[in-house]
Amino acid sequence: MSPGWYRDSWRKRLRSWLGRKRRKRRKERVLTEEQEKAKAEKKPETLGGEMTFLEHLQELRQRILVIVAAVGISFVLLYAFFDRKLVEFFMLPMSKAIAGKGKFQFTSPAEGFIFDLKISFIAALFVSAPLIFYELWKFVAPALYRNEKKLLLPFILFSTILFAGGAAFGYFIVFPYAFQFFATFSYSGVEVNPKLSDYFTFATRMLLAFGLVFEFPLVAVFAARIGLIDAGFLNRNRKYALVLIFTAAAVLTPGPDVISQLLLAFPLWFLYELSLGLVWFFQRRDAKSQDMAG
């Protein structure tokens, strides 16, 4: 036999052995991916077995007590040490607008006191928000799947950031223009004397509205995840969205100047484009995952 025959035989055996190793590794990788997927989809179990309905109520009661205690302590401390500063900060946009034209007033004996309590309570809710979210998370986390936990934490984080950003935008950008415009209706012999309770109601509702409007990207992503919309839908309807955005800015912005309208319209436009980008990103990622699974 020639030496070439031996070399060819050795090469065939080596290729066969390498092929078996590759098939084995591929099989192990598939099994590992299936195990990880099954583990992620497996419903979590609580220590000591499933909790009864009364045990759930008991845990909910304990967490509510922790939240109430945190808000209560924050409220007392804020009212005792920062009450004046909080009230002045909350009233600042309107105070600047009516300077020299009028002043705040209250028409019932306890209105000023109640106004201070409301401001301190709202501030206490903001200060206690991290603990409130943590307690709610600890209550619902045991009942969630692993992949649901991965989605919930970013959702809470970004929803909080967007809401706070919307409220800050309303306070620092829109309020000065809005209240300055309202103060221009001070005719000869007429003073602008807004009631504390009316100002509190108006300002808190506006801040809440701006905070909710800034949640639009999360709403769009959620709607896309459940199949109501997709990136193509948002892209096709961009021109209609822009018309609605600038129309809403013209209606909602009290001032007649174009600058104040643009200050509201451009952030809303940015939120729409951000929503489109996020929906496209998740849509593309899901498509890649399906291609790899297929």
C-alpha cells in the first residue's frame, strides 16, 4: 500500500471526528437554549410554597403601612423645615407674572393653612416615590415571570423619568409664558388676585397633564408590543401627527406669540419621533429573534 492511502485514511478519520464534535456542540447549544427558555418561562415559586389569599392580604397590608409611614414622615419633615421654601417655589411662576399687578389671596380662614398642607403632601409623595415603587415591586415580583421582571423595572424607571421631565417642562418652560399671558388681562382698575386654592388646582392639573403627555413613547411601545400599531403606521401618519401637534400647541399655549407655541410643539414632535424610533427598534429586534429561532 502506498503512503498516500494512509494519509487519506487519517484525514477522513479526522474529518469524521471533527464533524461529530461539531454536531455534539450544536446539539448541546440547542439544548442549553431550550433549557434557558423553559427556565425563563417557568412561573416563579415563592419560598415555602404558594401563599394563601389571606397571606397576600397580610403582605399587602404591611407594604401599605410602610408606604404610609414613609409618606407621613416625609410630610412632617417637609412641613416642619421646608414649608415656606416649597410654597414659594410652587407659587413662583404666577408670582412673577402678577408682580406689580396684584397678589395672591385666600377667602376662607383655613385656606392658607390647607394650601401649605397640600404643597407639603405633594412634595412628600415625590420624595417617597422611590420607596413606593420599591414596595410595589416587591409585592408583585414573586408572581412575575423572569422575562416580565426584565421589562417591568425599565418600564417603572423610564415612566418615572418621562413623567418628571414632563412636569419640569410644564413648570419651567410653559408656566412662565402662560401666566404672563393671563396677567395681561389686568384692565385699568382691575387687579389680578388669584385664590390660592384655584391656583393649586390649575397648576397641579397642568403639571399632571404635561407629565402624562410625556409618557407617549412608552404608550406607543406598549401598543406596538401588543400589535395595535407598528413603525410603518407611525411613519405613514407622521404628517397628520405634525398637524395635530402644532394645532394642539396653538390651542394649549395661551400666548399669541409663535415662540411659546414652538416651545410646546417641538418637544411633542421630538416625543413622536422618539416613539417611532423605539417602536422600529423593538420591531427589528423581534424580527431578528424570529429569524434566528427559525
